[in-house]
Amino acid sequence: MKALVLLILLFALAFSIIIFKNSTKNICLSNSECEWKITNCCTEDSGAKWECVNVKSFNLTCPKFVICPKFLSPKPNLFCGCEKGKCVVR
């Protein structure tokens, strides 16, 4: 019984850390903290997926091999900046 309770507590802790990490990736104080970044490890000429993120907390780790579609995906021209404490696109 104790092992089950401990397992549930560890799962809840791990889940909380994941949720907290994902919820803080776009928190900002100024426009300079937000930038367009590629989030799928592909290049602009091979289907890059762009997101407006906080550059201080952005950390992309790419696998050794990535399968990318063959289409152009240039950096968006839309505004990526800080509004109400979050990196947003407008």
C-alpha cells in the first residue's frame, strides 16, 4: 500500500513539473524576451515550425535524425512580443 501511495505521489510530482515547465515557456516582461524560434528541428527550406517563445526559457534539443517535409517555411513576418506577461503573436 505504501509503495502505491509513493508511486502516485511521484507521478503527481513529475506531472506538476511538466505542466509548470510548459506553462512558463512563454512568460515574459518585455518584447526583447520574445522571438520567433524553430521548434521542430527543421530548417526554413524544409518545413520549419515557428513559434513565438521566450528566448530565455527556450531550449530545443534535436534528435540525431529528423524527418522534415520538403516545403519552404520562412520566418513569419507577424509581430512576436510580450503582452500581458506572455509572448504572443499579432
